[in-house]
Amino acid sequence: MISPRHNVRATWARHVRVEPRGRRRTRIVTLSQQQVSQQQVPTHRKIADELGVREGQVRAAVDLLDDGATVPFIARYRKEATGTLDDTQLRTLEDRLRYLRELDERRTAVLDSIREQGKLTDELQAQVVAAETKARLEDIYLPYKKKRRTKAQIAREAGLEPLAETLLADPSHDPQATAATYVDAEKGLDDAAAALEGARSILVERFGEDADLLGELREMVWSRGVLTSTVRDGKQDQGAKFSDYFEFSEPLAKLPSHRVLALFRGEKEEVLDVTLKPDTAEVDGPTDFEQRIAARFGIRDEGRPADPWLTAAVRWAWRTRIFVHLDLDLRGRLRQAAEDEAVRVFAGNLRDLLLAAPAGTRATMGLDPGFRTGVKVAVIDGTGKVVATDTIHPHVPQNKWDQSIATLAALATEHQVELVAIGNGTASRETDKLAADLLSRHAELKLTKVTVSEAGASVYSASSYAAQELPELDVSLRGAVSIARRLQDPLAELVKIDPKSIGVGQYQHDLAESSLSRSLDAVVEDCVNGVGVDVNTASAPLLTRVSGIGAGLAENLVLHRDAHGPFRARTELKDVSRLGPKAFEQCAGFLRIPNGDDPLDASGVHPESYPVARRIVTASGTDLGGLIGNSRVLGGIRAEDFVDDTVGLPTVGDILTELDKPGRDPRPAFTTATFAEGVETLADLRPEMVLEGVVTNVAQFGAFIDVGVHQDGLVHVSAMSKQFVNDPRDIVKPGDIVRVKVLDVDVARKRISLTLRLDDEPGGSAKGQSDSGKGQNEQRSGRGRPQQNGRGDQRRSGRGNPGEKGGGRQGGRGRDKAPGGAMADALRKAGFDNR
């Protein structure tokens, strides 16, 4: 007889298309793709629910994206259509839309595959259509996925499926006796043990391909499991940088991204053995996971002959198949979550660099420090044009200090230099002393010195674009030019470099290239369009990042500008080769023409809204010149009076804002940091010192601060505020000027523990050094540390009350120009060296 539990198994059998006794009763489903789509929750509604907005807003945004509009264009000039979705919401929408469309493509492929096999039922169709994640979809598809010939398939071909079904359906059968009837030497079944092994393979595959069971077990392991690591024998010295992970264990659900990436890096470098343990509880007998598998298929130990064999089959399935599968899945989940967080941090840091305060159109002298090869000098005028270059040798071995000061003073006088930008590479602090001496001896020059990040400078100097832009200069002198231009306008200069080469992220070489590039490119695009671009002075790389303009159109714009002179009106953009109506629509509002024929062309008002702007001018009773910047008159204008069928209130409000401050630069004002005199090395630091410093990088565990001693100090997240801090970037951003107190200095290990809470006592908050040092020093991705940032952002002045935090500008210090990204560089300077 078949036990009552057969109903459960028959349900499973229908799901995998194998009925008891080997009979196949499959009803083919041939739903069209349109019918499939109708069964799904509409993509627009799903995204709307996730974003907390109306479905119509999402539908409008998707239509615009599908029509070729860019996120900056939609966020700025299509507010009525999207209900004022901002660029952050639109980027999230864009990413989610991409994922769901990829999921739908995969869903269609899965349905087609199962249909071709003749196994698509109504029930299975519904499961596939209802799958909301790629993991769930793959779980459902697992039994039907084309695979190599498995042990279970071989066993079925040998006719052992009835044996497996019999023992599972009625455990009162004796396994040995029942299996003996299946012995057949011609089929490779020499004895009962061979037959039972084949039957077990069939059940193991069955247990391991139950989608609902896999999903349930996956979440059980995620909530209970831990990730552990131990050092491999003989790797203690070689892997010293991973010493915090030599004996490590932490729950899966609580692992922060930087530890996950550090652990996997240690495993990849064959220093660590990383193990995922499904549960920390030690139990005698079947584990909770095995019990869940058994319960799913009605297996219980009631003393019947086949019960021990079935229990052993469950244990074997869990240990050799199911957990192996889940281990890979959950490692993938950990890595994906860690990569997503690392990309988020990278993108945030990059945004802060690009939106750093520009010094503006002031003549600047760039100094690229060096010892043996000398300090490279480049002077640029207010437009960024190179007007002079030189090389001086103030340091060892030549020590031409006075001669070098005389040279710099002469250049500064001749070209009316206002700012001195000092690269933060090798000999940076020594060159900073030289600049200080220059300022002291020649106070009449009224110079201001600022240390600037060299991150990615070498990449730019050796690039084809640098050779095209500065063909007459040696590669080394191009670096000095780049340093000077970065001070004038960080955004305009940094867009010439691949964002990944700027190196302000964690473990960037461990991250998926596509997602990292997509995220960073989006940040650059948003920053460039948020600031706006002077079409008559912008470089081709900068123009390439403007909405609707690619590399080809950017080159055409420059060629047209060179051939016909500066653009006088936005309408002239239509004369550029290959710049059609769609491209003009996307780019026109972001391309500015100062001092052109129409004052509106210097603003962020889109040409399509000029009629509305002129109606406002007429209503004001004055001319355009008298209205622009006239806050008193503009303040008396009611935006509602100009709303019609073609333009809504948000756009009219934006027009009024632009008329009040046309072409306003959203970046903060330029300020500088001042390092303490006499504090130049680790040995100069003492606990309780209060110093001014510059935030060089922000990670999940805290922030690195340059206080001018060649090593960045670390403010652990726990020492940032008296309140709980979820994200350190809520408190500080790269480039912020902060006042910090020294808590502890470990000269031997080159570690500096700092706090933003100026009332903290030394020794009370050194927690961050051990926590953040866990594997954080192994990335070496590019050169330098973050570019200066002049946030001065009053938005954040009250967040967490971290102490006296200033408006933001870069500081600097010297360091070796070893390969490694800015985050890697900051970690090395905080004492977590991996060399």
C-alpha cells in the first residue's frame, strides 16, 4: 500500500514532471508572452511601490528613458511628466528597471526552455511568472536546466526510480530485500548496495531541486549562519596584513562590506581558509536543516525498516548537494551586497571630489614635487592656459633652495599668480615648506598655498588626450599643469581621467567592472550637468559628459568652435555636424554661453522655455537685463500666473530661480585648511592635541583625516558623534575641513587614532584601529588620495554635532607614489600597510 504521505510526494512529482511508478502526465502550456506579462505584477507598479511614488510617475520616467532621454535631462526639464522625481530617484528607478527587464528576459528564456521539453504545466507556469528575483527563478528552473549526465539520470536509465519511489512512499519495505530485486549485472547493478546507491542519487537530486525548500533553507542559513576564517599553515608572515582574520567569525547577516571583501581577498590570495557554517549550534542527530528536508518529504523515523536509510539519504543530500549549492549562493549574496556597498561608497566619494569648491579663474602655479628629478613647475592663467613651465631642485641631492625660491618668485610676479597648488606626492611636505618660505620672503605677492591630490595625475599625463592637449610639454610637466588646473576647477580637470583611476573606493579591483563603471559614469554625468558647462571653453572630455553628447559630438563641437569661433547663441549648436534635434533637446539647457547674444543662454533655462521666460519679463514691466538678478522684482512675481498647458509650476519656479541667479554654480565656496606649525611627523603628535585636518576618504567604518604628518589618522565611526552614526558620510565628506583630537599614536605601527568629539579623553576611543584594520589594507588600485573638496555645506553642519567642523578644503602631505588607490593609500597611511 501507498501511505497517506503519497499525496505530498505526488504533488512534488507533478512539479518535477515525474509521477510515481515512472508515469508521465504532463499537460503542455502554450501561453503567449502577452499572457505571461498579464500574469505578472506590472514592472511600473512594482517600481512605484518600491520607490513610494505613483505608478504614473514611473511610467512617464520609463517612457522618457526608453525614448533616449538622460537622467539629468529628465530630472531638470521634465518635472511635470515625472512628478518631480529627482536624479537620485531616477537613478534608482533606472537600475531597478534594468534588473527587472533582465529578469523578464531570463523568465522568457526559462519558459521557452521548459516548454520545448514538454514539461510546462499551469502550476509551473504560475511559479515562473511569480518569481520576483533571479535567485528564485533559477531555483524553479533547476530541475529543468540542461546538465551533464548525472548519477540520478544514470540510475533512472537503469530502472531504479521505482525503487526510490517505493522506499520513499512506504518505508515499511526493507531496503536490502527490495533492492535485491533490482540487481542486474548488465545494467551495472551488481548487488543490492549498488541499487540502493542509485536510488539514493535519485532522491538526493529530488530533494536538492525543490525550489520552495531551497528558498526556505537559504534564508535559514542566512539568518543563522556564520562566516569563519583561519590562516593557512605557513602563511602567518606572508599574510600579516590579514592578521585580524586569522581566527575570525561573524554572523552572515551582520558582516559589513569591507570585511566581506577583505575575507574573500584573503582567500583569493591563499592566505585564509574561509568557511561558511550553516549554524553555530552543536546538535546530536539530525540538524534543523536536515529535519526541514525530511519534513518536506514526509520522512520520519518511526522504526520502520527504510527509515534509517531515508534519514541517511536526507543527511547525504544536505551535506553533499544542498548545502554546497547554498554555500555558493550565499557567498554570491555576500559578495554582491559588499560590492554594492563598496560601489556606493566609491560613487559618493567621487561625487564629493567632482563637486569640490573651484578656486575659479585665478592665475595658479602648480608644483609637482620630487627629490632627485626636481620639482616640476607650471603656471596657468585664469583660463587654464599654460603660460610658463620650469623645473627647480630645492631638495636633496642638489639643495638649490634659494635659487628655487627666486625662480618661483619671478614666475609669480611675471604672471600675477595668486595660488600655489602643491601635489601631495613624494616630497610634498618638503615642497610645502618651500612654498611657505616663498610666502614668507615675498609677502607682497599675497600668495595662497594649497595641497592638491595627485590621484590619477600620472594616468592623465600619459594619456593620448594630454598629448593632444599639451603636445609641447614633457609628460612630467603635464602633471604640474594638471595639479594647477585641479585647483582652478576640479570637475573640469578630473573628467579627463577614467573615474576608476582616481581611486577613491575600497577594493575597486575586486568589484564587477560593469556595475562600477556604470555607477561612476552616472555620478560624473550628474555632476557635470548639475554644474553646467561653458560650451566655449570646455574640453572634449568635459563635453562628452553633457546630457545627449557623446565622444563624437564632443569632438565635433570643439572642431566647430575652432573653425568658426566661440558660439554666440544656443541656436548655433544646431549647426554642429551630427547634432540633431534630439541631441539639442538633451544638451541645450546644460551648455552655457556667457556674454552671448541672449542672456538666457548663460542660464539653466532650456530654450524650449524661453517663451515663458519672456512672458515673465513682459509681465515684470522691465527688460531682460533689468530683470536678471533683480531679486526684489522677481520676488513679487507669482509663478502660478504663468502655468499653462505646456509648462507647469515646477518649471516656472526653476525659470524664476535661474532669472534670479543665472548659471549659479552649486559648488561651495573655496577655502583652505591650515596644518599646525611644527607638527610634521608622527613623532610630533601627542595625545590631546587638537588639530585642523582634511578628510581624505570615508569608509563604512570611519573617516581618514590628513593632519599633515605623512600618515592619515583614523576617526572610527564610534568617535564621530555622541549619537549613533549609521553612515559616516552623514557626518563628513572627503575634502571637509575638521578639527580633531589625537587619542593615541602608535609610531611603530604607524597608526593615529583621532576623534571628532573634542571632549573625548585619550585612551577612551581607540576602538576603531582594530575594527577598521581588519583586512582593509590590501587594495592597491591607483595613485594618490582624493582631490581637494571644498564642501562648506551648511546642510550637514548639525548632523551628529561632531565638533567644530569647517567648510572644507584640501590639505596635504608627502608620500611615496606607489601603486594604490586613494583608499588604499589612506589605509597605508593610517598604518595598515600591505607591503
